[in-house]
Amino acid sequence: MRLSDIICFDAIVPQLTTTTRNAVIEELVMALNEKKKLGKADPSKLARAVIKRENEASTGIGKGVAVPHVKHSAVKELVVAVGCSASGIDFSSLDKQPVYSVFLLLSSTDNPDKHLQAMETIFRNLQKDDFRRFLRQAETVEDIIEAIKDADEDSSE
């Protein structure tokens, strides 16, 4: 599985307008909804489900990244939205540092293996210093797409 297989390029938010964890989650869910990637799922219910999951344990994994995620019965197709923040967001990260890159993963309860594969793909790429640095420096959707495609190429070598 490659990042470009799961990320909705139309729902990339290069400059998040919100600054709190919950608002960022809502902004990314709405970006997916605006691009018709949620099917008939209620975006506010999905956002609440992600926030509930986030309240159980932070998905701020450190090094400036967070991967909020949820498996939900209303989601039919696994999808990822990406958002970046120049100022940083408090995600109660493990390293207590702000988050600059957020990968929001929504998936169906019917396919837990695909959810795990997607998580593995995201984490594998976020472990790479260069990828995180490129995301943090990205200012446009095109910059982020280029970083994602470069990461996919590096993974296939």
C-alpha cells in the first residue's frame, strides 16, 4: 500500500485555519465531506467519533505529527486527509511538542486489516526525517502531493 493509494489529494489542507486539536479534526473531516469522500456518513458524527478516540489516547506520535483515526460503520471506503499547520497544534503528543502535520484516517469497521495496513503505511513514512521536513516546509497542495509521491517512490526502491 502506498500513501497515494489512500490519501485524498482533493482533501489536502496545506494551511489549516484552525488551531485546536478538535477543530483541526473537524476541519479535515469537512474537507473530505466537501469532496464527497464520506458517502452518506454524517461528518459531525465522524468528527465526534475521532475526537472520542483521541480523548482515549493521543495520536500525536511525536516529531511534529499526529494520526487521528477511527473505524466507523458509516464509512464505506478508507480515506485519508492531510493537513499542515505552520504554527503548530497542541495534540498532547508523546514528546509534548506541537504537531505540524496531521493525517486523518477514516475507515470502515468491516475491514480492520486494511485500516492496519493504512496505519502501517502512514507510520512507516512519518518515521522518515526528510518526509516530515518536506511536509513541514510545504506551503501548497502541490508541495504536499510532491512530498507524498516522492515518499512512495522511496518506499518502492
